Amino acid sequence: MHSQALPGFRDFFPDETTLRNRIFTVWRDVAARYGFEEYDGPPLEPLELYTQKSGEEIVSQLYAFEDKGGRAVALRPEMTPTLARMVAQRARALKKPIRWFTMPQLFRYERQQRGRLREHFQLNMDLIGEAGPLADAELIAAAVDVVRAFGLTAADFRVRISDRRVAQALLAAHGLTGPQIVAAYAQIDKLDRDPPEDLVQNLMRTASLEEHAAARVLAVGDIRSIDALRAAVSDASIDPDTVSPLLECIEALASMGLADYVAIDMSVVRGLAYYTGIVFELFDARRTMRAICGGGRYDGLLEALGGIDLPATGFGMGDVVLGELVRERGQASEVTGAVDLFLVAVTSEDVPAVLGLAHELRDAGRRVEYALKAQSVAKQLKLASARAASQAVLIGPDERARREALVRDLATGEERRMALSRLVESPSRPADR
């Protein structure tokens, strides 16, 4: 018998499940506030769905196998191919823009490291059918508001925004062609992780550039402000309209009051080839973790995968890094499985009254617990504290005779008597009334 979960997989004990459920609740609440509808798909898909998008080399990173029907299948590593298939099925009937979100568990067979496991849950939000920069701003704002919902501020995290169209224009101005631009993206994407001299050497090898030319290309990724971006665009004689969508997106976020969270960073190019426009990542301000979230515009991908030509933008936010950040900043809930009321039977004759009251309270939506065997009042109160109950409700012979209870606030020790009918009808905790 194995004593631990498989490498890269997690057991969720009650305290960890509490945080996971809190993350799920925030994800759903923010998505709903932005008018997004929830969808889902099967966790097992045809392997071809992923090789069609990423090539045969993706198979080594998947949990792929042949099922009992002889079909090549894989546990889903991402949701975009499923999304493309589902949108294509109902594209004509769906009102545009389409606002969909999902929270799947995803699986990838890859090397474990901090913030990356072989399974994780992920919030995907996608806005389909709108090509303008307000759609990009809408998605970025939603991602920011998810993290803000955990009590984190601009002192805790930042959004780094770029635009692949601008980056491509700047690289083309340096004389790079298609394959060289792809090679440049791969190195620029590593600017904050690897030594610059290593990246220069890599670019010299992969893009066939001289050392000084490779250094100039990497300098594109060092553009970190609007003024620097405008200067670079002007110096390269690039059409100013190329940078307009990025600037409009940033202005829209400022109008929403989110300017403090946003920074231009041309080193953000996102490694995946299908991104076509604005791209972004959320990072903790100390940069001690992997990206909290990443995404961008992927016009053309839905046509390639599902045969439906619609512009699209979206992001994915995993629960692993987000959970680490919430814990590190002290925003994780310390209450696990807390109950509202713990009912205490003073004598054995009081147990039937406790059972009846417990059921009435549960019918009213209250979280209630009581001892499941005869115990002293002291032991019952000790169990109430262990369960993190807000109040203990003591019922003895006198209380039964008067149809009332003695309610003790377990945080302050304050006691008060309350009619049972009022206790059941109260929409809030007794001590709050």
C-alpha cells in the first residue's frame, strides 16, 4: 500500500480543501461579476485534439494511453482545444461576444518544481468574438480582481503587459525574418530568468546573428515604460497605429482604477506561438514565484482548431501559485470546517431536545454539530472549541422547561439566554443580534 500520493499529485486535507474551495468561490464570483458563463468538458479527450494543436512532441508531456476501445486518448492538459470544439458546434447560435469560463483539473507529465505540479486546477476565462483592445482590458481586469479578492494589493502583485504585434514590428525593424523572430521570442521570454550573456549566445546560435545584433534584439525586451516604447517605435520608423491597441488597453485599465497594478514589459511575449496581440502575465511583486496567471489574444487559433474564424482573448490562472501567494501573504483562511453552533446536552435526558433542535437549525441553513456520545459538559465545550464553533448552545432540564437555551460566545465567554424559536429563526449568529 502506498503511503503517499503519486509524484506531482496532491491529497487535500480539510484545511487545504477549505482554501481550495475558497479559491473556487472567488473564481466563480469574479467571473459572474464580469458576466461570464461557466462551461466544462470531459477530462479525457482524443489524443489528436492536442497533437493537432501542439504537434506530436506534446505526447511526452501528457498522460496518454490507449483505452479499452483501442482509441488514443489523453487526460486534458489544457482547455483551449475543448473550448474551440464546443464553440464551433454552436458558433452561429451563440451571441457575440462569447464570455465563458471554466475551472478544470488539468494534467501534464512534466518535471515538478515550485508552483508546477503534474495536476492542478485552473481558472480559464475567454472572451470570443471581439477584436478590440477593450476585450483585452476586460480580461486583464478580471484577472486582477481575482487576486484582489483575496485582500492582495498593488504592493503584492503586478500585471506585466506587452503586445506581440509591437514586438514583431520592432524585431523586424532590426532585420529579423519569421524564423529569427520566433527564436528571438524564445530568448526574450527568458530575460528575467537567465543571464543576458547566455541569452546572447543562444540567439547567436538559433537566429544566426552576430553578437552585437543579438544584444540589440534582446534590448527590445528591456522596454519597460510607455515613454521608452514610444521612443523605440519612433526610432524604428514603425507605424504609430501598431502600438495603439496596447496603449488603449492600458488607458482602459487606468479608467477602471487599476493603473497601479499595470506595467508595460516588452519581455513578456508568452512562449506559445499562437498568441497574436496583447499578452500579459501576473507576478507577485517580489518575483519569488512563477507567474500567477498568463494569457493574451489568440486570433486565428479557434479557426485552426475548430474551423470557426473568431477573434479571441483569454487567460489561465492555476490554483498552485495563487494558493502559495495567498498563504504567504497571510490571507488564507485559518478556519477549517468551522461550525456556527455546537449544541451541548447538559444531561442524557436533554439529548432528544438537542437532536430536534439540531435538525431545525440545519433546515434553517445553520452549520451545527453536537457530541455523538454521552460526555461531560466540559468535554463537549472542549470539542466545540476544537471545531472552531462560534457559539455553544447549552440545553439542560431548566432550559427545556422554558423552551430556551443558554448561548455562550466561545470567543468572549459572554453568555445570554435566548428563546429556541428566536434561535432557529435568527438569520445571523445569536451574538450578532
